Amino acid sequence: MASNEATKKMDLTRGSSRGSSTPTPPRQTPPVRPTPKRTSPLEFIQQVRDEGRKVTWPSRKETTITTVMVFIMVVAASLFFTVVDQALRYLVGVILGV
């Protein structure tokens, strides 16, 4: 359980009874990472092209089907929210007697 600064100071003055009586060992320092090798702009562009060749691109048919499905879902969601909104508007009007 974490404690705030005032609690920490009080624990130091009266001797902390929290946790184990053995002190915790000091933390190990993380290993030093070697600096990464810098790449030239030309080498970077070559790497990007190589990665682009590895991508599995969708066919025109897959893209068309996916696009149509997105439009269908947008229309379905907009109709759903329109119906719910109108139903809530009607109910609020009935409750408030407007």
C-alpha cells in the first residue's frame, strides 16, 4: 500500500513497522544499449520498398465488397439510431406532457 510524504516522515521518526525487517537490496542498473546504426535516406527508402513488397494487398473484388459492407453498416446504424432517437423523443414528450 502506497503512503504519502507525511506518513513516510512519521514512519522514519518512529521506526517503520511495515513490511519485512530486512532492507530491500539495491536495484540493478539496466544494461546499456548500443546506439542504433544510422541509415541513410536512400537505404531507408529501399527498406520501405522491401517492406511494401511483403504486404499482402487485397484484390479489387475484396476492396469493393468491403466498401459496400461498410456503407451498408453505416446506413443500418443511422437507421437504428434514428428510430431510437425518435422513440426516446416520443417517450419524453409523453412523460412531460408536451
